[in-house]
Amino acid sequence: MGADPAILAPAQVAAHRHTLAAYERRRAQDPGTGPRGAWHTLDAGIAHEEVWVRFWADLAQRYS
């Protein structure tokens, strides 16, 4: 039942790494001034993507 992890996991790793890299590029543009709310949200997104990358990379390794 469900998708084959050997096929799905590598694609998910790539997708989440791509999103993480985009978020990190944006984070590097933070001048450190102004309201922090949006930057805290971005930090949360980065943390979220890091977890997904670890999860899918582990799954990809187990099924490779």
C-alpha cells in the first residue's frame, strides 16, 4: 500500500533540499534590522525543511 519509498524518497530529498536552499538564500539577505516576525517565520520554515531532508534522506538510504 502506498508509494514505493525507493522511488519516492530520492525525489522528496531533492525537492526539500531545493526549498531549503531557497529559504537559506533568502535568510542570508536579512539585514538584521526591522520587524523580526517574517524572519522568525523564515527560520521556522528552514527548520521544517531540515527535518524533511533528514527524514527523506534516511528513508532513501534504507531503501537504496
